Amino acid sequence: MSGARAWFGRGLQVAGLTAAAWYLVHTAMANREALAAVPLRLAVGPFVVASLLTIGTYFFLVRTWAGSLRWWGQSLPFGDAVRIWFITNLTRFVPGIVWQFAHVGTEALAARISPVAAAGGMVFQQLVLLATGLAVAGSLAPLLPGQGAIALAPPIAIALASLGVVAVIILLPVVAPLLERWTSRLLRREIPWPAPTRGELSRYAATLVLPWLTYGVAFWLFARAVLGDGAAPDLIPAAAAFVGSYVAGIIAVFAPGGLGIREAALVALLSPAVGAPVALFLAIAARLWLVGLELATALAVLAWQRRPGRNP
């Protein structure tokens, strides 16, 4: 049984890597005219910093997910958590949401932890990220340029975001039974919902605000790297548009990885600041950049896992 499970896990690894690589090439070829319409001015420094900041955020999310497993009575070494998170994350590009959770379950069993806890921890993290992302995106939305934009000082926006996070902390325990039923129906098995204390939940939700801020800064640096200082959007519009589009991609659970939905939202939010052609270029280029980072990091993790002396 363990041998069949190992082969199944390897098959899902190959499927995820192949699907991500196919999407990378297909997106680049299908949008080559839009990519060629805007002059590329690659600045290595901002590009490297943006990439390292994004990869660092991924590792931060891994640490947060691994730490949350204690609410299910499980523990996982960080190295194993990195392997499971990065390898299974690419399986979301395979059509059908069931494959990613099947892959998570297979890798969790190989790591000798509960697959229900591993999958439940990921779903819980995504839901809290969605809630904090909505709070951040909602507070930054008035700072976006365009007709009907409201003049709002950054301190007020930060205060609104803080209130949104507080609302998440207050409301999450109330809606927990509904979320437990929804996730159990989605995964077609009973998923026990964790019951952290109010203090633990407060720290967890506050912690998951940070990835949105780093994602926004990384996207702004990426835009400066590929467009130059003059054509790139300013920090606040870039971060607000990227966070808003990312949240839209999470909400669209029917689209693997938010494919298409995130790009359309980013173009709509960013066009008033830089124009539609540049916004489309950034939406496509950013997706290629992020998928490339995930693919490269997953391959590096697989190489690390198979190094001499390592016992997976």
C-alpha cells in the first residue's frame, strides 16, 4: 500500500510540475503581442529584491501553516513542511480541486501526520488570508486613482485595515460551524475545525496581514524592474491593485490558482494609474514571474530532498 501511495505521490508531483510549466509557456505564447507592446527595461536589482521578498513570504506562510497544525494535535518539522507546501502548491494548476488535496494527503501520510490536519490547516490559512486580504484591499481601495476615488490619508487606511482584521477575529469563531460544514462538503470528508483561543486567533490573523504587505511591495518592485521608474505605478496604487486582484483570485475557487480572474482584476484596478496596455503587460508579466518563482522553488526543494544523505 505504501509503495502504491509513493507512486501516486510522485505522479502528482510530475503532474503539478508539468501543469505549471505548460501554463508558463502557454501564457507567454498566447500573450506575446501584449508583452511585446510595452518596452521591457529590466533592472536586475529591483527584480532580485522582489523575487527574494516573494520567496521569503512563501516560507513565512509555510511556517505559519506548520505552526497552526498544533490546533489539530499535530507537529511537523519545518523541512517537511517546506516540501509538502511547495510541491503540492503546484498541483492547483491541474484541473480539478480534488487533486491538490489528494496530493496534500499523500505527502502528509509520507510525513506521518494526519492528512485531514494538513489539508484543514491549508484551508483554514486560505480563509483567514482571504479575510485579512479583504480588509487590506478594502482599506487601500480608496487610494486607487480613477473616477470616484476618495481622498484618504494612509494613516486612515491603516486604521481601516486594522478594524477589518479585528472584525475577522471577532466574527471567525461565530461563523466557524458554517465554515466547518463548507470545508467538509468541499473535501468530501469530515474536517474538524480548530478551536484556538481568542489570543491565538488574534495573533494568527494579525500575522497573516504581513504577507499582503510584502506581496504589494514585491509587485511594486517588480513593476519598477520591468518598466523603469517613470512608467511604473507608485507604491500605493501598485500594492492596492495587486492585493485586490489576488483576493479576487482566491474568491474564484473555480479557476485554478485564480487564473484569468486575477489578471482581469489587476488590469481593471491598475488601468487608471498606468493605462490599459501597461496594466495588461504587468498582469501577464507578473503571473509569468510568480509561476516561474514557484516552479523554480519547487524544483529546488525536490533537489534538496534528494540530496545525498537526505532521508525523505
